[in-house]
Amino acid sequence: MTPPVLARIERLKSAVAEPVPFEVTLPSGEVKTYKLILDYNAIHKASEATGRKLFDRTAWQDLGPENITTVFWASFDHYHPEVTLAEARSFLGPAQIETEVYWMLVENCFPGTIEMVNKQLAGKNGTGETGPNLPGPS
């Protein structure tokens, strides 16, 4: 009889989230769509560049705009390695960095996080009370 741990290893599937389309309107007026993904290589690159161990969900607390944009840049690496950090940052407006960009990156790295946050914000953590404070960008 095969132990349960070995049976599980026999059927390993990729757990990388689907790429997120990101549209940029270039100065020429052309719209270019990039595919962003936080696979292991991107998280490793971002961890080295930020000095944070981003494989750990708690490392995302107080990340701040500079580090968020660095993680954003790393998410280009799989499909668009030619995009520079300066170029990636030029695609973003300051107001979206700590909101939609941060949450897109967190959800891409840790699927299900947005659903968990929404449940906790609604007080549906199983007890009818709100849960502990959740990590935010800063």
C-alpha cells in the first residue's frame, strides 16, 4: 500500500496562477497588452530586489510603493523580460500602486486572498465577528 504522502506526490500539478493581462497605452496611442505572472522566479527576483522574503504572506505587510512597484516589475519577467524597472514604474499612476496593483500582486501570489479579505471585512470568519487585521501595502 502506498503511503498518502507518496500518493499525493504522484499527481503534482502546477499551482501558478493564470497570467493577468495589463494594458498600457503607449505615447503613439497604440494599446499594448502585457501578461503578468508571479511564478517562483518572479517572486525570487522580487525578494532579492526588495530584501523581503515574499514567499511568506507576512512579508507583504507594510510593503510600500517602492517595493510594490519592484514586485510589479518582477511580474513581467516570465513573458516580457525586456521590461525595465523604470519602464514598469512609468506604466503606473501613484493612486493605483497601493490599491489595485498591490491586491492584484497579492492575489496572483496567494490565490484566494481577496476572497478571504472580503469575508473578514464582512465579519464572516466563522464566528460572526471580524477577524484580525489583514496585511496591507503600507
